[in-house]
Amino acid sequence: MPLSWDDSNVQIDDGAHVARSAIFEPVDLTGSAQPIVIGRGCRIAPGAVLYGGVVLGEGVVVEDHSVVGKPEFGYAMGHHYDGHAGTCTVGAGSIIRAGAHVYSNVVLGEQVHIGHHTLVRSAVRLGAGTQLAHFVSVERGSQFGGNVRSSPHTHITGGTVVEDRVFFGAGVKTINDKSMVWRAGTPVVLEAPYFAEGAAIGSGSTIAAGVHVGRWALVGSQSLVLRDVPEGVIVVGVPARERGPRPHPDGD
Ligand SMILES: CC(C)(COP(=O)(O)OP(=O)(O)OC[C@H]1O[C@@H](n2cnc3c(N)ncnc32)[C@H](O)[C@@H]1OP(=O)(O)O)[C@@H](O)C(=O)NCCC(=O)NCCS
């Protein structure tokens, strides 16, 4: 049902279905307005909220009560965000499940799945085919390659780099702040972990600040990783220790 929308800031392409109770908010907290673009064949469910700067590719599904393009506002880690909206681009075929929050200045590639109640903060990039399950949090500025998978309840700290085909089990915790000094005016040194291509992180593991997990390495469940993990090995335990090679999943 193409809806005729009388707001000139909202462009709804042919074949899009927009629920009557979907909410469009083109004007950000600084007072500037940006267009909202709903591509062909998109489906916007009841109660979904779309902010100015959102551009949805063809066939994107935004489920009930999810929020897309939300501008950052308030103080966090040495920055004050004034509520200005950038663009939030969602690639064709992506699905944003009910209750998810995707902030402004985000780029989602094609066929990205954002699970129920998952949080994607500003300046995050998720490559094509990436799938995040429910209750995952991806903090500001994290950069994901394509076909990354995350099971529920995993926390990706701000500024984390995740290359293609990385797998996170459930409840993985990542850390970028070793000293935990949180006083106004104190410079905070943040150092996020890095996950190279194909790395697999077992459920319940914690990856410390600045750790580099090598290509196709595997971290066993419930491990505490304090040191860099070389390419192609398995580490387990608290603290994690190497216990042998990991056969390459592609048989290479
Ligand atoms: C690390 C892992 C790959 C090892 O599997 P495996 O090669 O079949 O190993 P085994 O079960 O035969 O155990 C071998 C040894 O490692 C130990 N071990 C296995 N997993 C371990 C872990 N996570 N932490 C500590 N020790 C572990 C075993 O106790 C055993 O020790 P032993 O030789 O002294 O008896 C696997 O146990 C694991 O943790 N996989 C991650 C699964 C996961 O989290 N999936 C997410 C899905 S959402």
C-alpha cells in the first residue's frame, strides 16, 4: 500500500508499504531538516521511528517499534553530541527487527540483519551480509566487514575493528578502557580489540583492550584473552593460553 505522505521531507518509492502509525522525524535536535528516503518495496511496520537522513535501499524491512537514524545527543567519553543528524544508509534487503535501535551516521551494507533489541551506535559500519542476533550492542565507531555473525548478548566496544567472516558466540565482552578513569576533563585512552578475518570467539569470552585476534584463530568459550592471539591457533582458559592449531574452516 503506497501511502501518500504529505511531508515534503519524506520520499516513499513505489511499492513501499508504510504502516499508518510509523513516525517520521526529519528535523533533528539542532533544528535542521533532512529528507527521509524509503526505497522501492520497503516495509515499515507500526510504531517504527525514522529520523532525518535515513536512506533505505530497495526492499528494506523496518519492524515494529524500531528506531532508525537516531541522532546522538548528550555527553559521552569526552564528547558532547548536540543531536545533529547525519545520514543513516541501510542497504537493499536489510532487516531491522522489532525493538532495534540504529543511530545516525551509520552505514549498513546490503542484506544486513539487525536482531530484536540490538543497538548500533553512531559512526558504525556493518558490511554486506552481516547478521547480529538479538540484544547485541555495537558501540560508536566500530567497523565491521562482511558476513560477520554475532549470537545474542554480545557487546562490541567503541572503535572495534571486525574483519570479514568473524563469528562471535553469545555473551562475548570486549573492552577498550583498561584503566577505567571516568572523570570529566580527564583524557581517556581507549584501545579497542581487533578481530582479523574469520576469527571465532566462543561464548562468554572476554577480550581485553588492545588485543589483536589473528586470522582464523579460535577463542574457546569462557576464555579471558589478555594477549594477542596469533593467526590460526586455538586459545582457551583464564587467562587464555594456546592449545594448538585451528583447522581452517574452508579446508585451506
Ligand atoms: C575450544 C574448543 C574449540 C575445543 O574443542 P575440542 O577440540 O573439541 O576440545 P575438547 O572438548 O576435546 O577438549 C580438549 C581439552 O581442552 C579443554 N577445553 C575445551 N574447551 C575449553 C574451554 N573453552 N576452556 C578451557 N578448556 C577447554 C578440555 O577440558 C580438554 O582438556 P583436557 O585435555 O585437559 O581434558 C571448544 O571447547 C570451544 O570452546 N568452542 C567454542 C564453542 C562456542 O562458544 N560456540 C558459540 C556458539 S553460539
